[in-house]
Amino acid sequence: MPQRMLQFVDTERQMPDKREAKARAEDFAEIYGDYLEAKAEEQASRCSQCGVPFCQNHCPLQNNIPDWLKLTAEGRLKEAYAISASTNSMPEICGRICPQDRLCEGNCVIEQSGHGTVTIGSVERFLTDNAWEQGWVAPLNPRTERDLSVGIIGSGPAGLAAAESLREKGWQVTVYDRADRAGGLLIYGIPNFKLDKSIVQRRTQRLEDGGIKFELGVDVGLDISFDKLREKHQAVLIATGVYKARDLECPGADADSVRPALSYLIDSNKRGLGDEIETDTAQGKDVVVIGGGDTAMDCVRTAIRQGAKSVSCLYRRDEANMPGSARETENAKEEGVEFKWLAAPQSILVNDGNVTAVRADKMRLGLKDASGRQSPEPISGAEFDVKADLVIKALGFSPENMENLSPELVTTRWGTVRVNPLTFETNLPGVYAAGDIVRGASLVVWAIREGRDAAEYMHKYLEALQLSQQLEAAE
């Protein structure tokens, strides 16, 4: 039955059912269920339909959240899905992995008034999951075919979003990725308990069915030169992401049982996809994860599911200053992860080549740094040891050396690709860049936004080039 809006006073916030911690820690299945239709309508009806929609303003994609919440409450689910999909290339993915507590939901007006936020992410996920079930997700079907082609380097969220937008306009699109499956971090970097891989695979299959070509296992700069790629395509988008792990700088950090977070997660996801992987899991081990972002949360929760003996997370600041999602941190606590706040590794203790412990400094927060955050500083004589057989460093990511792609490409002092901030064009004509390789390690939703925006300017560039070619041919 259609619901009236502004029901936040009489209707309590209710998330979809979450599996019990003990049960979910034994497998990699997603931990949240989906709303039933009536519950989605009820929760959407809590929206206050603000005159200034702070939820929308704090969404990188500027999703029309109040509009599709109202349509959901009224039972007009197909229309609600259409509005949701009009600004987002993969709403059901954002509904699962976006840190809504820091974005739309964290800025919801009724949350600020003490009534509990509208469950925006869960409704967003429901709308698109339901649309897939109902057959409302239309195949890519360009109105006209255009001869000029685009090469996209990287099949992560920025690359896929750009590929979809450009193909919808009729351009010929080829996506290159050095991995053996499309999806980038969506397929290999995010665990199944947050994002089931079938969700990603049906998205990439839709793109492939719509005429987008995927060249997998192709490392641009190695298997094919960047110059050859530019000769082959009239425009190129660099959407490689950032994959170089930041190093742990302390004695013992080079031990065999100290692993980068991404390689650990990739191996775990490949196992889930049925691949044979030789590296050991965390089973039966004392695991220490160093870091406080969402990747660290993915690692600690993966280790729990792999049967670790114990899992500890060391972070140099306190919980209030942790950069990761508060919701993911709470899920990790429920599943048995022990957090050691204000702790930074001093050294990795190794005996006969085997890691035995992490020696950590107890920290305190001092003066604010240039970013406005309090700088952690060690407390003299307050070090302590945390038992460890496996140490996972989740300290963030940096760009790989872009000179390996093209020495002519201008980069910033951080190693990211320098672009025109409006058009996303690099210093090379017809070459664009978007996503983490431009802004540094960031959120999937920002990568989607930049992929879509870059595609708009690439479309204009290609139209002008096509017109120029037509005029030359007519002379």
C-alpha cells in the first residue's frame, strides 16, 4: 500500500535483517538481507522531503535521493529505479559498499534531529536488485552507431562507468585490463561479504552484451604500447586506479609473513571465484592488520572468515579519527576483531625467519597537522607486543610509475595523472584520466562520478573530431 511521506516520527529506522555475527563469520556470504517491498516503501516514507536535500548534496553522484525515496514510498518502483539509475551506473553496488554513514545518511536532516537517518543505501540496493529481478534493467542499445573508437585502460568503477556512458552514445569502446576478469577492485579488492561477485559480473556482462569489448590479461605499456593504443583509438581514458601499496617502514617489515593488503584480498577473492591459489590463508594464525581504513576492515573480516586464531587491528589514532566506515568497524567488532587504538608498529619481531609478534608504540594525539587532524606521537617507554604469525599492511595505496605507461604524460608530485579539472583531459590531446589515478585512493562512488564526467567531455571531443573528418571528406 502506498505510504505518505514524513513518517519519521511514527516509524522507526530499520535496516534490513543482518545475519548473526557467529554465523556470518563462518562464510563469505553478504551479511545484509534485502528489504521486502512493503518494508522498502515504509522506510522510504520516513524521508522528510527537505527543501535543501543535504543527502543529495553530500552524494558525489548528486543522486536524486528524495525523488526516488518518494516514488518508492508510493509503490512506483520502476520509476524510482529509473531515477536512481539516471545518475548512477551501478546503484546496487553503491548501495552495498558506499560509506553512507559518512555521505548521504550521515547528512540526513532527520538523523541530525535525532530520529535516525533514512536507510538510503538499503533502499537504493533494493530498487536495483528488484529491477534486475523484474527485467527493468534495459540492455545497452545505442540509438546510432558511430565509427570512432575509445580505448579505456582499466576496468574498475571509473573505467566501467565511462565505458557505459560512451557506448550509450554509440561510440565503439574497448576496455583493457591486465587482470583476467573485469571489474578492478570491485571484483578482486572487495570481499564477497560486502559485494557478491555475481553482482559485478552481471554488470560487466551487460556491458559486453551491449557491444563493449573487453581485452583482459593485457597490460598496456607492456603487452601493447601506449602509443599503439593511441594509434588504434581516437580517444583514450586512463582509469588504472592506484595499486602500489604504501610500505611499512620498520625493522622486520620485509619478512615473508608480512603481506600487502591488496594481494591478500585478491587471493581470497580468487579462491571465492574458484581459482587455485598457492598462498596460505589466515587459518589457525594470529593475524595483525595495520591500518584504519576500509581496506583494513576488509582484511580483518576476511581473516576472521578464514579461521584465524585471533585478529587484531592496530591503528595509530583513536576510534573517533579512524578514516574507515564506522558501520564496517562495528561489524568487525561483532565478528571478534580486537582493536588496539593509538598504537603504531615499532618493529616486526622475527625468529628463524618466522614472524612472532608486532612490537607497537603506544601513541597519543598531539598538535594538528596541515590536514587539521591531530598528529599521533609515541609515548616513551609504553611499547607493547601483539602476538602475530601473519601481518597485513593496509596503509593505503599510491600510483604506480606512470612513466612506464608514457614518459610524456604529466603527473603531479604525488604521482597521480595531472588533468584539466573540468574536462579530465591530460596534457596529451585526446587522452583523458579519471578515478583514483587522478584523485588518489578514494571511494568507488567518486570513481563512478569521474568516469561519467570524463565520458561527457570525451563525447564532445569525439563529436568535434568526427565533424572535422566529415568536413574534410566533403571537400
